Amino acid sequence: MPQLRLIFVSNGKERPFLLRGSRWTIGRDPHSDIVIPDPLVSRRHAVLWYEGHELFIRDAGAKNLVEVNGKAANEALPVPVGARFRLGSTEAVLLGPNEPHARFDATESSKVFDIWALPETEPQPSNEQLKTLALVADALQPVRSIADAAWLVVSMARQLIPHDRIVIGRIGSQDRIDILASEQRALEAKDGKTGETQAHSSLKIPRKLLSELRSKHRAACLCRRPSQGNDTGIERLMAAPWIRGDRVEGFLFVQRRLENSEFNSLEERGETVSSSDSTPFEECRPAPTEDLQLLQLIVRLLDARLETIETIERLENDKLAMRSFTRRLPSLLSVSPETQQLRRDLVRLSGLSDPMLITGEPGSGKLFLAMHLHSGGHETRSGEETVPPFVPVRLTPEGIQRAEDQLFGLEGDHPGNYAIQAAHGGTLCIRNIEHLPESAQLRLTDELLNGRINTALDPTPLRTRLIATSSLNYEELCGTLHPDLIALFPHRALVTVPLRRRLDDIPLLASYFLEEYAARTGAGAARVSPRAMDRLRAYHWPNNIKELEQVLETAAVLARGHVIYPKQLPPQFTQNKPASDAVPTEIPTLKQIESEHIMRVLELVGGNKSLACKALGIAYSTLHEKLKLM
């Protein structure tokens, strides 16, 4: 295990501490392993420890929470090398072995005799090197789109390369050219009038030049005489390829018209050779080497910029996709062994297309796991450009008569109006499958086994994965569902873990839900005080993760994005009920819980119904109706 060092900085003075051992207490108490003589540091402020090869820190009940890289450590946080702490008014940084440390020195030195700075109005570059670097710096301005980056590169190229027209283009399917940026100098005709401009002229690039770029993967130049006999000039066409892998992705193209006298002058300098007037299209040999080298260097700069932007776009898209995906999977955020085993089972089963059964208590994340199985299975399929459908159908005891119509539709229904057809090519998720009538069970089994939907017309092909969820356990389901339907599930049921059996996950889940709520609303992320966290951990959570999310969102509104204290929690959290594995014998109805919660919120906001609606996440009219029914 490497020897790490903590560097503490207080009142401009540094104090190192070499981390030997595996666990350290930090505080003002002289008996602490790391003593910090700071009046804003509690006697027992924080705990630092190794878990495997990773270092963690957690607040130890201090009034001023420890901050690690700006994040409060009211739960166990990993501490990477380079992390910065704040404990009271003391700052600290974690350094690796032999890693240098730098800080600003406020002490004066008599050896400093002068100091210079650029004037407020920066002078124009005075030599060619500075001018070129200034152009490169302008081309490297931060932009977020490929088109903007291409425009900056064109702006640089027009000042470095003689041209009539500069274009950056991307080669699409069937060699279609998508122009990302272009610049054209207005041409002057022989009669002194201005010629056609970029907006009214079309770009025609010889295919021979494109073939040269594709075969050589290097900048190339072609010269040609215009087809009109009365024009004696020469057109010089240069292009440098923009390469991705082995393919020419695009190009930087420069067009310049030369008079015969200018062309002959270039020929005398060895840049080109004259060509026969009878041939409308010739290569320049030897090519204008310096211009081609410059063109190639500019394309290297362009390629680096575009690759960076594409990488940023891909990372942002991945981040959005991951946020969207993990938003559905809080039930997998866990340090408990049971949930980690569940995660391993999900990885093993995600790539399969077999029907799956998920059981567990209400609110424990069964639907989230079904969505994970669906998404994971889709990621393993190839050749699909669109995301396959995920169709959840929630059954209730009151809706048994409608269950068959929900799944299979009524005669004459449009195919998309019933669930099993809408889920074709994707996943049909039947929630509370124990409420499915036996006739519907048999029909579902028959259609899934035969791979077709039995409609009034011709049978329709069916390719659908079935995922079923239930609050009953597997043995109870075997006694409730038809044996033929049970036989469709080749694997034992996945079982979610109730929250009261994973109380150590509550700090992790609380941080996750509060950050998600802050991201959705644009408010500051609230954090849970140690006393409020104790109340959350002592509760029995009959409605599991779903209830935790609702409680925290309401508390975040009441705390106005700051610290959540016990007074912001519903009344049932003030009684310190012990958590146990057994569900309490007297469970209040959902209506009772809702009524008590509404009254508690109204009490906390001083009767302000508008603020109560915001805390409860309901419309004002909905609150009015619920109050009338109480």
C-alpha cells in the first residue's frame, strides 16, 4: 500500500502528516490520531480509513461538516489522491508518494526588484512567429459545435494562404459534400465589375482530386485551364484530406485563379510546369510544396479540434444516457451484499430473451429492474437502429375484468391500442401478474409459445419478451398462476431487497435522490443532517425506496435546498421506531398516510397552500379536492 501524505494548511502554515496504519480519527481532541488546533474543528470531527486499497472519509458528528472537493462528507466518501479537504477553517490536500506540493507564498522577498506585465491593450504581434501563433490561438477559441470550429479554422487559413475560395467540407453518403464552412473573395472581372459571389456560385471539385486524396491520404494539387476559350488564366485547386481511420472523412479545399503571367512566374521558380492548351485538366508537377504543407498542417489542427468536439459531444450524450438510465435504477445503488448479488444476476440475465419474473415488496424497485433487463437486452442486439418498445401494464384487483382487454384488445381495435401488439419487438412488462384472470393467462401462454397473436383476421407474428412482477413470493405465485404460465419462466424469480434490510444504503440513496431533485428543479442540492439521517435509518420503510424518494423531495422543498433537519421530516420519523425485518402488524392505509402527510406539510409551511402544493408535487386544485375529502 503506497504511503500517502496529508498536508494541512492553517493561517498560512503547512503541517504534513504521513498516513501509516489503516484508520485515523481527526479532531481538536488531543487524543485524536490527527490533531487540528482549529476552534472551528470539533473535538471528534471526522474518521479516515482504508477499505481495501481505497481511502474513505466520513463526518463524525461535527457541527461543521467535512468537505471533500466541495462535497459534504455526511456519508462515506472515497478520497482520491489530489483531493482537497476543508475541516473548519483548515484546508488539507492528499498527496501520493513523492508527489510535489505547490501553494502561493504571501511573504515578501527583498530580492524582487521589478515586475512587468503586458499593457491593458495588448499590442499587435510584431513578428511572423507571433502573428502565426495569434492566428492559431484565435482558431482554438472554445466552441461547442463542429460548424463553429470549422469556421474559425477557415478564418485562420484565409490569412495564411492566397486564395479565391476556401471550403471545409465533409463527405457524406454517395460522395455528397456537406459544407461546414467557407470563405470566398469577391472576384473582379476584366471590365472592372465585381464577379459572382459565394452565394451565387457553385463549388465543383474534380473527382480526380478526390481520388488523389483517397489514394495518397496527403494534400494534393491540380491545375486546369478554364473551358472557355477567351479566358487565358489557370485555376489551381489544392485540397488536404481530413482522415478518420482509413477513410477520408472530409477536406480543406483552396481554389485560386492565376493569370498566365503569374503561372509562368511560378513555373520559373520550379513550383509547376506549363501545360498544353489543348488539355483542359492537368496536374501541377512539382506541386507548390510549401502551400500544401501549410494546408496539411491546418487540416491537422482542424482534425484535432473536431475530434475533441466529437469526443465532448459523445461524453455528454453518454452522460445524459447514463443519467437517464440510472434515474430508473436507484434500487441498484447499494453497498449491501444482497443487492450486489442481485446486480450480478441482472448482468447475467440482461442479454437473454427468456421471460423473467421479479418479486418483492411494493416500492422496492421491481419496475426499475424490469427496465434494466429490457435496456440490457437491447444493448446486446445488433442491427437495430431504434430502441425497442417497453410496454408496462399495471393490473389491479378492481380491474380484473379489463385485464384481458388491456393485453389483447377488443375486436376491431387498432394494433397499437393493445399491449401485446404494442410490445412487438420489445418487452411486455405485466405488473402484479397475480391479478391476471386464468383465461388471459392461458391465452398469453399460447401466444408467447407459438410466436403469434390470434386475431380475428390472420394470425400476426409476435416477438415479445415477457417480464412479470409481483408482490407475492415465488411459492405463492406457483399456487396462484396457471402451471403453464409458470412454466414459461425458466429462471427463479429475481427478488428485490426491502429497504429495511439495507439501511446502510440510505445515505447513498439520499444523496442520489437529492442531487436528482436538484438537477430537475434547478435548486441547490439539500443535504441530510446527522440527526435526520439517524431518523431515516431508524424507520421501517413499508413502501421502501419509493417512500424514501417522496419523503426526501418534500423535505428538500421545506429545507429550501439547505440542510434537512428532523423537523422537516413527516411525523412518523420523530418517534424513532426501530427498523426490523418484520412488517409492523398495524399498517395504516395509503389514504391515512396521505392525509397525515398533507396535514403535516401544511403545518410546516404555516398553512400556505401554494408552498404545500410545491412540496407535495401536486396541483392546487388536487390539494383542494383532497382537503375536501378529509
